[in-house]
Amino acid sequence: MTKLSERETLAAQYENMAANGLVDVKFFLGNAGEATTEQVCGEVNAMYAALERGDYEPLDFGDRSI
């Protein structure tokens, strides 16, 4: 079995999310020269894996936006 690259894994994730209504996603890098595309995709994949596991806490910045 061939292991997908981080980029391929993320593309598959977004295909599934688009089928469920996702319209757009953007990530802005402070310095794009500090990471490869594969590294960035790996970090985004890790974020989605953590969300799926429930490994997160809502943040309250106290700005009364909620």
C-alpha cells in the first residue's frame, strides 16, 4: 500500500469537506521561505487530526465577540 504524501492527504481531506459544504480555506504564512509545502500540509493535517480526537479547547479572548 502506498502512503499518501501530506499534500495528497490534505487534498483528500478538502475534497471530503467540499462535499459537505466547504467553500474556501486560507492559511497565511508569515514567511513562506521557512517551510516547504509538505511541512505546511503536515501541520494542517496534524491540526485536523487533533480536532477529530477532541484535543482542543475553545479560546476566549475576552473581546465580547461571542
